[in-house]
Amino acid sequence: MVRDLETRNLERLGRKSLPLQAREILLLAASIHLREGKGLTVKHLQRLGFEKDNAEKVIQDAIRNGLLVPGERREGKQKQYYVANYRHKIDAKSSNKRSKDALVPIDKDIVFHLLRLLSNRKYVYHNIHLETSLNYVKEDYKSINWYITSPKNKQKKFEFKLNSNRNCSIVLSPTGTVNISIKCSSEPCEFHTPSGMIEFISSCGQALNQIRHGANNKLEVVPSIHKWYISQFDYNKDIPSSLSKNRDPEVLSWSSICAYGRLQIEHLGTIFQIYPKGLPDKEDYTRFEGHYYRKKDNNKNLTDTLSDILDSNDEEEGEPVERLPFVTAEDMLKKVKENMDSINDEDSRIPFNDRDIQVS
């Protein structure tokens, strides 16, 4: 939505690209449209640190330049503003008691239906990579008689099945690093349910037992599971390719376009790939998948990382939580605002169609 609007307006504005702040505000507005079915208000910008007068000025400049348009309805006493090419509008005649601000699609917008389906599903996780280390490197490495994958790097490897749809491999390095991979694409782990969390910890326990068994049943061969690290994982939401009559209408007929491949898209700062996935004993699904990789300077252990993931799945209102690894438009705009505030007043002036936006 934002890219399309940007492409259409740049020539008229006489610019090669929109100012960073203007683009981030459009991303924020678009995310509010699609997630909440509402428009951008001055209050949204105030929550990010903008003074009221400056927030109003920023919005009015965007309106003058054809980037935002005012809506007919208000959020409380505040006006709502929409991205100029947003293909949904509020239809007062179609409003009902349950949702006075319900958005009515002008046409059969597949993205709108798709985001509504995705918002009703929790993330699940697969291709999980864990990392730990031997407590006594030389002694334990020598005692574990696993298959050496390469005479050059002398890594030792052991593979086993967790269940019929999940596999685990353990790679032991001469330096003492232990890498554990849980492959469960056909049966992803659920971190938002008690049973799913128990199954995941159980898988970690099976891996721990295999390491201990390889070291002649030594108990203290590696640190406790809660001290392990999650180095990377893939997270996804699966949507059935055929939906029942009692649910939303079929919106995924386009999936046949990439039936034998994968499609990558950029969505609010996160790279996702879309591809068809057939799950055992289930129907075909369209999988929306992202990837997370832990930076080397991130010292969070397994307990802390799982807490962040659980927080990012928490949809209840309350104090803001750390979003790991999911980036929202609000997070992106807030970061831009913080960077601008760190610069002095003179350097923080951003040209916008021969007008300046002064951040208070």
C-alpha cells in the first residue's frame, strides 16, 4: 500500500524518495488500518513522543501532499486519517451495534481477507537451533564416540527421531560447542499452549539424555537446559488451502501460482516467505514463514528467549512487551523518532516538499 502510494506521488512531489519520517508515518497508518480497522489519529503520534501541535502539523503536511486523507468518522473527539490509496472506507449505512467503525471492503481485496485470517492464528515454530557447550571440553569430546562428519573439522554428529514427524540432530565441535537442531516442519512446536511447551522441553530433555548417554552416562556433561541458547528458528502461520463453509470464504486460490516454489515478501520490517505445505494426516496448507537468528552479542538464554516469544504472542492489553523477533510499524517509527531526537534542533529539520517538519 505504502510503496504504491510512494511510487505514484514521488514524481509530483519532485523527489526521489519520501522523507523517512513521512514514510514511517504512512506505514504506521497502514498497520492501524489493517490490524484495527481504524484510522491514524494525533493521539497515535503523541504516544510515540510527538507534541500535539507538531503531530497535527505532520498530518496536515501529509494531507497537502496527497499522502493521507481525512475520514468521516472520529475516534472519540479526534479525527481519523487514512493512507490516500487505502481501498476500504467506513460505510455508515452498514455500521452495526457490534462494530460502529467496521470497515467495509469496496472490492474483493485478497490482502484484507488474508490479514484477517492471519491475525486469528498464533505463531508456531520449527527448524529450531539450540546451542550449549561441554563442561569439560577435552575429556567429554574424547569420550563421546559419535560419527565424525569430516576429518577436517572433526565434528561429531548424532541423529535420532523425537517422534514420527520430528527429528533431532546433535553436532559436537572439538572446541566444545554443542549445536542441537530440532526439525519439525510437519509438526511445528506451539509455545503458546501448555502441551506444546511441555513437548518442546521434552524434546530438549531427549537431546540431553543422548548427550549424557554418549558420554558414558555422565550427568554433568553440559549445562542445564534452561541455560542453553536458541540460536535461530523459523516461525510460521499456516492457513488451510480449503476452508469450511462456516469460516471465511476461500481467499487462497492464488497459491497455485507458486505451487512449486516460494514467494518472498517484505512486511513491516520482517521478511516472510510463502509456500504450499502438505502436513501429514492433514490437508494442504499455505505457510507464511519468517526466520529469526540470534546475534552473537545476545546473551539471553533459553528461558529469557522463550519469555520474549510468549510475550510477543500475548494479545492482552497492558504494559508494552518486547517484540522478539516481530517488528511492528509502531516500533519502526518510534526508533526513527528516537534517532531524530538525538540530533540537535538544527540538524533535525527534514525537508518535505519545500516545507520543513520540526520535531518538538
